[in-house]
Amino acid sequence: MGGASNISILINNVEKRDPKGEKFHKSSDEELLQTINANSFPLVFMSRILGPDMKARGQKSAIINMTSAYAD
């Protein structure tokens, strides 16, 4: 990215599952894979891209990951 950014907090907030929709045990493999992809890939790649600059800031930084999880 070139040079240390001034980003101190990275929040990954994903909501893929409808709390009133299908439950995990009734979901198809495709639906579960979509949920896993939506919850995992952005965090991994954004951390990889922004993490080194956040660490280089010399000040406290944080990465917060909030994901969807609905099950009975």
C-alpha cells in the first residue's frame, strides 16, 4: 500500500445469515460455504493488507471481527 496508514481500528462486521431463515442443521452445503466465505475471507485479506501498516503506526491498533452465527 505504500507508507504507514493512519488506520487504528479495522472492524469486520458481516451478517450473512437471517435469524428467521434456515438454521445451520437445515442449511445446504452451498449456503454454509457462502457464510464461511463472507465471514472469513474479508478478515483474512484486510488484515493481511492493513495489518503491517497498523503495526507500524507505533500506536495501539485493533482488529475486531464480528460474524453472524444463528443456530438452535
